Amino acid sequence: MTGSTKRRTASPESLEDKFKELEVLYEAFERATAPFVVQAVCGPGCADCCTNVGEIYAATLEALRIARYMEALPVFQAAVLRQKIAENRVQKKRALLLPCPFLDPQKLCAIYPVRPFSCRRLYSVEPCGVKGPVVHREFWALAEQFTRALQALDPRGYSGHLSYVLGLLEDPFFREAYVANRAYPATLGSVLREFDLLAHTRLGV
Ligand code: SF4
């Protein structure tokens, strides 16, 4: 096999490296946007974004990190979350606005340490009310820039609504191929269409 045709196999370490790079990206975004976010009126228990936005996006790399985080939770807690995610997928097909399945009864995030970038880029300098969040223009430009960097970090990934990307990872053949950097199963196309997921390569990476 020549160097150009040799298939690169990702070791589990390289996936861990990707998770570390993801964390570095989140931290860099937090640092870059701190002068804007310091003006936010948001606080624990507000959850307006988690309740009223309806679309929480995730990249495959982020969703895999969330799936692993859930797998390390107590069995009952993980089962409840899986059930809520499955219900969210069904309801999402019928309604536009849904609370996030990870929002707990105290209005706190059940996966806060590994929440996706889509949540990290939400804040408001005024109470949201009916008009929604008010953000700085410069913050928004930075968020778009970091979104592209995130997609570049995950070139074989797909983006879409969080519960849909988690659904994609519930397919053991897809998950195995994604983790091992192998060719995806032939059934992938129909799953992508069902969940309205977009390849990062189609998003300009
Ligand atoms: S993942 Fe967490 S922070 Fe993001 S919308 Fe859901 S509850 Fe809110």
C-alpha cells in the first residue's frame, strides 16, 4: 500500500487529543468573549435559552463527548436522560420550540461541563422576554469564527440538533466508524436525511 492510499487509523489517544483541542477551543472562546459576557444578565436557573431557543446544535465530536459523559453517570440518571432525548427527537419532528432534554427540574443543565458550543455562545445583556437575547455584534462575529474552527476540528463530523446528533451516535456502526476513522456504513445517507444533519465539509471546512 502506498503512502497516498494508506488509510489513517485514529487511535483512541488521538480522539482524546481531539477532546482536549475542543476544550482548548472552548477556553479560547471564553477568554476572547469575556469583555462582552461580563455584561450579561444571565445566571444559574434562568434557562431562557435552554427553554425557548428550541434548536441546540452540536457537532459530532461534541455529541460523542456528551454521550461518554452520560455513560459515566449513574445508570438511572443516564436512562432518564436517554428517554428524554428520544422523546425530544420525536417531538422535534412535530414542533418548532422545545425545552432542551438536558434541562433538569431545577432549570440547571445536566451536562454543564460538556455542553456544546451552541450553548456556550448564548448570553444576553438584557432580560430576554419576548424579543429574545441581545448580544454584541463583535461577540457574534467571534462566535461564527469559532464555530468554523470547531467544524474544522471535526472534519468527518456532522452538525445538527443535539438530540439528532446523539441519535446518529446511537447507531453502533456509525459510532465505531467515526471513532476508528473508518468508512461510514452505507445506511448513513438515510440517517442524515432523517435527522437533517449536515456534513462539516458542506459547511465550508
Ligand atoms: S445542553 Fe445544557 S446549557 Fe445547553 S440548552 Fe441544554 S440544558 Fe441548556
